[in-house]
Amino acid sequence: MSKYLSRSRRRDFAAPAVTPTTTYSGERAAPYVAPALKLAKTLTEGWVRQVDGIQNKAVISSLSSTGVVTNAACDYSSSDSLTLGERVLTLSDLSVMETLCRGTLLPTWAGMTGARQDMSAGNPEFVQFSLATIAGYAAQDVENGIWKGMDLTTDVTGFLSSNATFDNTGYRASILAAGGSSASPVAAEKVITAGGFSAASSQILGATGCFHEAYNQALTSCPAILNRPDIAFYVSPKTAGNFMQALGASGSFQGVNMQGVNQAFDTLQYLGIPIHVCPGMFDDAIILTYEDNLVVGSNLNTDYTNATYIDAWKYDGSDNVKIVMKFGLGMQVGIPGDCVVGALTAVITD
């Protein structure tokens, strides 16, 4: 009898099907981490110099001179001002750690694929879709961080702020101000009235408009940059929109510039200088410099980048997947004096 009882109580448990975490590191992580960095519009359009493959720090070298031509002589001149400058770009370690519900992602994913797909653990199409979804949102944060910085436990310093706030404190600790002050600014600064950023054609297109003021400041402080082939204005979508409205109004909505030459709205320019519309830029701010002078670095294509997809629903009873990305980001300027920063009085004066 005990023989049959022992058999009736016997249970055979199959080994659990454990799906390993999908992890990509180093070069294998590039297809997943790169979109989080490179989909930022400023980087996609190539409006700054991009340096990848940095592990922690990189030296950004610059060469400047106020004159190397001298009178003819038999010996070398020691009076020229050819200067080799160095500035250090330091990466900030950043991460993306997000939890996504499969049920929320399914309708979008099914709509994009056009057919019912297998949502079992480790499905490669669903893994890639999940990673791409998060990378798109991360790229928005990177775009903002390039210009505004990031207000985190350890702040990421952007070109115009160290803490995502465009006030005197944030700006003074930024890449372009680099700890300067109104008495000894690092970048050339120009106070612009609020009207200089408005949509009124008599203001933004006028003598006190942000573009005119920044251009005139460059003539005074760093005229050599006006000869650079990659020179450009950098503004926010709001400022660009105000500029377009003013152009339209000034030419009975035909879209003309100040010289009366037809100008397409998707290729904005001022006095022949392109206007780069960067979603991460602060409103009521303008930068005039050349593209090669603004540097954005990352540790892409190094062993320090990592992308991980975890099917959490297999282990904790939820319907979630988890996405982890690790990467580094940093900004630096080659020659701060070759930049003009225009902003309101409260920002660039102490």
C-alpha cells in the first residue's frame, strides 16, 4: 500500500525555462546606444564637432593667432601670437533605466509590423523595438543636455548652463562662460533686450534684434569667425519661429530677408549666415560661432557603453520589460573667445 501512496504523491517538475538577459556591450551596443545619442537633432545635422570613442577625458586642442605675418627678415620672428590652446572634455556617466509594460507597447508594435507577432521572451524584433523606443526619448534628453545641461545629482554641464536653468548662476558655470563674470567673460557677450527676440519685424529684424546684435558683437570681439565657412547662428525653435513671422510680415508673407532676396523658411539665414534651429536651445538666447568650435564627446564604441534588455515578466509576475543603457556624454568649446552669446540682462550680467 505504501508503494502506491508514494507513487501518487510523486510530482515531476519540469526545469523552468529561463531566458537569459540580452546584453550588448562595447561595439555590439552601438546600434542601440547610438540612437540615444545621435538622434539628437544637433548631432544628426552635424552642427557641432563630434568626438566618439572617449573613455573618460579628451584634450581638445585649438590653434589661434592675431597675426603671423611680419616684415621680411633673415631670422624667425618671436613676436607673433600663434597660440596652441588645450581644453579638457570630461564625460559624465549617464544611464537610462526604464520599465515598460508589454501591453502598452503591443498596439504600437503590432501596428508597425502589420501582423501579429510573437511576444515570447527574447523575441529579437520586440527587443529591438523596445530599445529603439527608449532610445528616441533618451535622444530628446541628450539634445537638451547639450545646450541646457542636466540637473542631476551630478550635473551635466551644457554649452549654456550647468543645471538646465538659464539664469546667471547656471550660465556662469556653463561651458561657454566657463566660470567667467561680466567683468571678464570667456565668450563674447551681448545683452539683448526682450524685444530683440520678439516676432515684431521692427524688433527682431531691426537694429536691436538678436541677430544684428550678435553679428555686431562678432565684428568687435572676434571678426575672424565671420570668414569661417562653417559659421552659424544657433537659436531655439521659438526664436526661429519669431524670425520667420517677422520675415513673412516684412515681405507681405512672401518670406524675404532684409536685403529683399527670397528666402525659404527651411533654410533660414541672416546676412548669409545659416541659422541652426536646435530644439535643445534656450528661448531668448543666441550663439554665433562656427560648427567646429563646439565639441560634443561620447564613449560610443568603447567597452564603457552598454545596452541591456530584461524580460522582467518572466521572473516577477508583472507584464514588464526593463531597458538599461549606459553611456558617457560631455561638451567643450575649442576657443571660447570665438563665440558670441546673446541673452537678456538677467542672464549674462552679474
